[in-house]
Amino acid sequence: MTSQDSALPEAVAARLPQERRVVTDIPGPNSRALQERRKAAVPPGVGSVLPVQVTDADGGVVVDADGNSFIDFGSGIAVTNVGNANPRVVERVKAQVERFTHTCFMVAPYEGYIAVCENLNRITPGDHEKRSMLVSSGAEAVENAVKIARYATGRQAVVVLDHGYHGRTLLTMTLTAKNMPYKHGFGPYAPEVYRMPLAYPYRWPSGPENCGPEAAAQVIDQITKQIGPENLAAVLAEPIQGEGGFIEPAPGFLPALAEFCRTSGALFIADEIQTGFARTGDLFACEHEGIVPDLITTAKGIAGGLPLAAVTGRAEIMDAVHGGGLGGTYGGNPLACEAALAVLEEIERYDLARRARRIGDIMLPRLRALAERFPAIGDVRGRGAMIAIELVRPGTKEPDPELTAEIARRCHARGLLALTAGTYGNVLRFLPPLVIPEHLLNEGLDVIEEAFAA
Ligand SMILES: *Cc1c(COP(=O)(O)O)cnc(C)c1O
């Protein structure tokens, strides 16, 4: 262990060796055999990034059925921020599973649910009085935020942004920007959803400097002309876009929209499902520009892999809905709540927001140096442990999804689990667990370098 590693949280005093190990082709024979079974049992509409079968995962590695050990730069899409099978998550879930597994909070409540809500009310941006409700998936949280916003404002229009992603249910795929694969053939979509421009610095026509104010002015103008502020229930935005390609809106853009909502009697909803729980170097990405959302949706990193999601918001808004108007059978399942309580303790105990910033401080300079060598890397961006590179045809900004897929494949073949994203499929995104040992982080970056050089 290097001296830097000794600063790591003991959470990764791990069961499995924290190492990259490739002992077969990817996928290996055992994974291929399981892929055959999968083809006969699971429809192709449900895709997978890595064509292997996972048998174990721990800390910053994922192990497959052939004994290959991958460095995890995906965290199950920003879910296992505290490391896979985090020992304290395991411990609390084990204790709970032996007590009771489910009562349904709407039937007979329990303390874990309330404790998770108390914590969310405490740690989310703003010191106003808040309430939280729990559901099982991110899409469900977004659906509920929209329901609550419409109820509380008595208005219907919801504004979302270009490149946005909010889920795959009828309402949330409507809120999502990208047709293929999320919407194609699944219409008709839900009404009263309006899409507006995003302050995308790399692709803003007049350049990144003017991007924030210009984009905000366009959105406000379009809302005013096309919807009417008096009909606007909410603006829903990711503080850094996830599936859209880790696009960090230009400075000033989101604060201007939040302020416009405030003066229009509409709500600003921050979808922090991918950015939350220390991922971006702040507990929530909104904090970076001091935004205090009226409602905030969380999921992914909340419970170390157990299905849990939440809507947190101003007490008067959350309390507006009539009794029994909100809920769901599994929402705030007791196992998931115990996992979330362990996650929140781990984040605070080890200051994982600081760890996320350190990960960004290591990754960004190395990726920028790589961009100097390889002109196919058009943009390097992100905050904390939410980092991406956008690939283009050299000398242009024309997206290069083929090269992106090829680089991802080369990373996989070399034992690095990396994900792609982006409206044009030309973004490689990196989401290491916040507890990843630094030697694995550096080795993962070596692999990316090799993949470009190959
Ligand atoms: C993943 C994601 C969702 C949807 O969450 P699910 O749990 O997959 O339903 C919504 N919003 C954002 C920003 C996401 O990243």
C-alpha cells in the first residue's frame, strides 16, 4: 500500500483483492455459456454494457464467472458510491433481514423510514423546513415530484431540458430527451411536457463564455411565449446531466432558472438521482452554485445498491397533497432504509465528498493530458468523481460514437469497466466508487490511455 492508500476509508479493507486481473478473453467461456442461457430467457430490449456474468464485487472491483477482476469505473451507474458490498451496509441489512423484511409503510410504519427522511431533510440544500417521501426507483421519485408540483401549484406545464434524462416510465420517458433507445416506438407520450435548450458549453454556438446567460434567456423567453409563466408548474433539471453525457450546465444557467421559477410561482425541481450523495464533490451538486431547489429527487447512490429513492422538499409543498395521495407497496422498504442509513454514516464518517474531489483532481489532469495527445478527445469535463470525455472526429465537433464504443470495448478487454453516454453516444463516462483505492484509480487511467494508444 502506498501512503495515499492509507488515507482511504477502512470500508475498503476489502474481502476481495483490490486488483485488475484478466485471465480469459472477455467474455470468457463461463460468461459465454451464461450469455446463451440469457438469450433464451431475457429479451434483448434489456441490454448490458459488459458481456460477462458477475459472481462477486467488493470495494472497487467486479469479478466475473471466469475469475476476471475488473476495475469498477461505473459503480452500477453511480449507485455503489460507498463501494460494492460495503461492510456496514451489509451489516445493517443483515440485522434487518432477520427482524422483518416488509410491512408496507402505508400499512404499518417503522423507524428506519422516518430516520432516512429525517436525514434527507437535514442534508439536502436549504435550511427551511422539509419533508421527504420514499419510493423504490428514480423514475418513481421523478413521477412523484411532478405529481406533487402540479398539486401544490395547481398548474400543469413541466419544463425539461435538451439532453435530459429522467427515467423510462411513461411520464419520465416523456421527460427524457433522447429518442433512441429510451422513447422510440413507446409513444404516445404524456402531455404538458415542454423541452427547452440546455446551456451546453462545449456545443454552444457563440462559445462557452456567453453560454449560461444566453441559454437562460432563451429558456425564459420560450416559457413566457409558449407556456405562460402562470401555467408553469415546475422546471425539472439535472444539476449535471447524467445519461446526456455529464454535461455541466454553464455557470449562471441553473441559478437563473431557479430564480425565474421563484418569481413565477413555479417550482424548481433538481433531479439529483445521479449526482447526489457526494458523487460530484459536494453532498448534492446543486450546492456548487448555491441553488436551493423546492423539490429534490434522489435515488442511485442513496442505499449502496438496494432499491430506494426519495422526494424531498419544502414542507408546505410536500404537505399540500391529500392523505393517501402518495405511496407505493415497496416504497421505503425496511432493508433499503437500513442500507441508506449505513450509506449516510459512511459518507459522513469518511468525508466521501472530499474523496470525490480528490478523485476528480487525479482524473481531470490526466485526461486533459490525454486530450493533448489524442485530438479525438474534444472535451474533458465533470466534477468530483463524475468525469467524462467527449469524442469527436479530429478537428471538428462531429460526434464519434463508433470510436467511443471501440474504446469502451478495449477498456473492457483490458479489465476496466467503463460506461458510455451522451445524446450522440460519443461520451465515455467514469463513475468510480468513492472508496476506490488510488492505485486502482491510476491503473484505470493507464488502461484508458492504452485503449487510445492501441
Ligand atoms: C437513473 C436516473 C433516473 C431514473 O432512475 P431509475 O432508478 O433508473 O428509475 C432519473 N434521473 C436521473 C438523473 C438518473 O440518472
